[in-house]
Amino acid sequence: MVRSLSLTTISVSKACQRIFQKHSGLGLRSLSCGNADKKLLHKLVRPGCQRKLAFGVPSANTSSSSSASHQVPVHTGLGLSVGAAMIPDPPKRFRNGEDAYFVSTKASSAGVADGVGGWIYENVDSGYYSRGLLRNMKKYIEQNENLEDSLLDVLTHAHNTTTVLGSCTACVIQMTANGLIETINLGDSGFVYYSLGEGGQYRPKNRSEAQEHSFNFPLQLRYIDDNVDLGNSVISYPYHADVTEFHAKEGDCVVIGTDGLWDNVFPEEITPMMQEVGSRGPRNIAEDIARLAFEKAHDSDSWTPWSSEISFHKGGNIQYTGGKPDDITAVVCQVVKRDDAGWQGQEDGDNYSFDF
């Protein structure tokens, strides 16, 4: 597994500090740093109030004031050229699976979400939730593109305004005004950042880490309805997400995927494909990546991240092989000059998959 190198993590404490200053009257010196922030949030914010506070973003039930936002400085001239591919798991193809993606060329942003399949036992298609969450994220980003809201703000707003039953993981990136790539990830979807080095060679440099309560039990966002009995469900909120940022230069790439991709393909297996992104374009590379993941998912003899994890959790005495059949979504984002930024395909993965 490729570990994060030279990755600057935005501490959740920044979001906590904004909340406590605005709503609790606490000074910054009253706050601890690091992991204690999340515990503080539970203790200092009244139960049930987290979603309404929305980290400075107005919820659906409050006024539309955006006093916490500021005008974005002049852009550095970089944008994203994006291509995507989605392959629903064959048994779920008739309902387009539970994955979703969005692309906003207007805001240089893209993301994926993976609806949790277990809802089907409650006669709920969680694909509606994953698509709704991303649709609300895209809408908010594009309506507020001149404001300095973070992806944490955006995800919180989408969580507040997505009101269909279901739950999902999510991973979103955005090219910021100062030339940084900001990312937010909750659950076991994720991204890998490929840096373009000397000689035009790509290598995986940074990647997100999966967030799980336990093996194959990822953190997930869900619609909270007072009329729905949550039982002993473990609830995650946007502030549980990992938020990071890193510098990127022209030519660098970020591959975003749901767990259907990362359970079946190692980042190093994608590296050779990335060498052709300049000549073939992000969409063709995304389709190649999705095909590889699909083939390995249905090959009982393949060595995959999934089989590696299974072997580890079984004690390591037996080496298991094979992939994990699932919906597969791959989004390839290449950093380009702003004038060259664009989208290859349709911008929302509500009903898009490709034949292969």
C-alpha cells in the first residue's frame, strides 16, 4: 500500500474553532488539537445540533446568510480536465447500481459516492441517496463558486439537504483558487494522487486512507429522520471526514474511485496507464481503469487489495485470491491550464455507464 508522502492535512480543529467561536463563545485557547477535537464537538455542541450548525454553512432550515465566506482571490490559471467511467455490478445493472459521480467544470471539482448496499434488505435503493448527495454538492459549489467555502462546508450542506433514505461513502476533490487540490473523504471510497516527474513518468505520491469502524464496515453519511428507528446504528457526520490539501502542478493527475475500484486494483497497477493520459485523454484512461477493476473483481485467481485484506484478517496463514464484485466508478482528473480544462462525457453519473 502506498502511504501518504508530503501530504498536508487540514486539522479538523479549524472547523471546530469556527463553530465554537460562532456558536459557543469559546476562545481558541479553550480548544485542544488533533483527535480531541471530535470528542470536544460531541461534548460542547448540544446533541442533535451538529447538522444544524453546518460548519458555517446555512442549513435548509435557516437563513441564507453567508457571512463566514469571502471573495476568492485570482485563480492561478490551473484547472482540471476530467473523464469518468462507471460499471454497475451486473446484478444491479438494471437499476444503475448504487455508485454515483459528479463533475463541475465550472468549479474545477469532481467526486464519487458509493451507496451502501445493505439498505436493499430494507427495500431501500441507496443509489438515490448517493446521487442526491452529489447532486446537492455540485449545485451548492456552482451557486457559490465565488465564495471561499471549504469542501467540508459543501459536504455538510449536502448532508443537511439530502432527504431520501439511504447512506453512502464519499470522496470529492477541488482545485482551489491558490492552485492547491483540496480533498475530502469519508469511508472507503478514496483518491490517489499521481505526480508527473522528470521524463514524463507518473508515480503514486499521496493517497487517502480508508475510514472504517471495522473490516468492511466503512464510515458513511446517512439521512437522519426522527421518524426512522436507527436502532444501534453508528452514525457518521461530515466532520468525521479526512480533509487534506496538497500542491499540484500542470500534468499531475488524481484518480478518484469508489471501493469497487480500490478493492480490486492496486495504485501501482494504474501507473502504466497514466503515462498515456496526455495522448489519450482522461476519459479513455478512466475506462481502462474501470475495465481492469471489473476483470480482477471477477477473477478468482487475481491478487487484489481485497484478497490481501482477507488474508490479513484471517491471520495471514492462508493466502486468499480473487476480487470483490461491486459497482465500479473511476474518475481521472488531470491538472491543466485553465483554458484547457473541460469534461469528456456527461457531467453527472446518474445513469451513465459504458459498454465494454
